[in-house]
Amino acid sequence: QVHLEESGGGLVQPGGSLRLSCAASENIFRYTMAWYRLAPGKERELVATITNDGRTWYKDFAKGRFTISRDNAQNTLYLEMNTLKPEDTAVYYCHAESLATLVDFWGQGTQVTVSS
């Protein structure tokens, strides 16, 4: 069982930046990693994914503003978010899916609030 712990959320003004981190309790090399978010009154949505060999995918709203990356040696996933908008306000969750078993794991989430 992988334990995931997000950090880096907070309050930021529109146009600002945040870098989220997700620390895993074990090596993440054999996991596809992703960031999801859950905004008030909305369904959870996928933000971005990154495979174990570094291939990335982004939801349209994240393209050009967000960057997902991973450091397998440090067992850490990142999400760099720039040009933040109020509509980016949400709880952001780290997700890991095992390549071998397809079992998935979630972090507890970190709140991102974009407001002036």
C-alpha cells in the first residue's frame, strides 16, 4: 500500500503560481501518477498524468499553465501551476496507479484557493 501526502497548497492571487508536491511512501517507478482536483459543487476531474517513463497528458484547462513532473529517485510527484485563475480553486489530489495490478491510491488532498 502506497501512502501519498500532498503539500504546497495555499492562498494565491489570480495570476500567481504554486508548486504542489506529493511524497510517496515507496518507490513510484512502477506507478502511473496523476493529479486530480475537486472544486465546490463540481465533480472530481483529472488535471494531468505522467507515466513512469515521463510521458505527460493534460486536461485542456491545464495545457500551457500547469506542468506535471516526477522524481522517481525522491518518490515525489509535482504539479507546477502558473497563471492561476479563481476557477482553479479546488482540493488537489495526488493519485497513483500500479502498472502491475492497476490498484490505485489517493492522497488526502491539498487546498488551493485563488482569490484576490
